Amino acid sequence: MIALACDHTGVALKGELAKMLDEMGLEWKDFGNYDAANRDDDYPVFGYRAAQAVASGECDRGILICGTGIGIGIAAGKVKGIRVCTCSDVYSAELSKRHNNSNILTMGARVVGTELAKMIARHWLTAEFEGGRHQRRIDMIERIENGLDPEA
Ligand code: RB5
């Protein structure tokens, strides 16, 4: 199950990504926003809801959209257990899974076009975490998250 979320800037792109997930045979759940006209919405709300769903195991991963991908990514990354990659290129998206085991991808609806966003998401969704030395580094990130020195 893929968590989808966006603020008003990302409603159209989120819809295109949902269609792509349907074509890939992947289930998704939409955590809002649903209203592209509501410029008063707050991206942390939607980032938090989707990140909580991933952290709790309700969803396996998430794809989140705001204007730049940055704000919603910062918000989602505050949830324990969430590793966000904010991407506007395919290489970073793929490597963020292979090396960093990212569990949330964010993109900027005002940064990437629809087709590039879909390509980035496809690469991210199909890449596999490589484990090994990369797992050691993820463990270090978890120690930091728990207020510990990564080498402790
Ligand atoms: C909304 O105007 C914009 O600030 C938001 O979508 C996002 O880009 C924040 O990081």
C-alpha cells in the first residue's frame, strides 16, 4: 500500500501518480489534500498523516507532493522511522532506495513535470535496498533519531 499526500499545489500531479500506480497494479491510499483551490491548506498536516501511515505499517511507502517537495518532506521526516528523499532526478530517487532505504519520496509539483515525476516514482518504486554496509548506516541514522551518537 502506497500512501499519497499533497498540498494544494500537488493535487493534479498526485492524481497522475495514482493513475500510474493503478497501471502498475499497486494499491494506494490518499491522505489529502483534495482541493487544488484551497491555498490556505498546510503541507505539514498531509505530510504528517502519510508519514504516520508509513511509520505505523499501515502503508509500505509514501509519495508526497508540495510545491517544491521540500516542506512536506521536512514535515514527514520528523516522524520517527521515516527516511525521506526529495528528488527531481531519477538517479537520486533510485539510489535513495538502494543505499538509504528511503520510505518516502517527495517531489515538487512546481519543479518537475508530470512525466518526469512519474519516471522518478517508477524508478524509486522498483529499486531494491542493497543492505550490507548500507544497513549499518541506516542503523546509525536510527541511533541519531533516538538521541544517541551514531558510533555509540
Ligand atoms: C505553498 O505555496 C508552498 O509553500 C508549498 O507547496 C511547498 O512548496 C513548501 O515547501
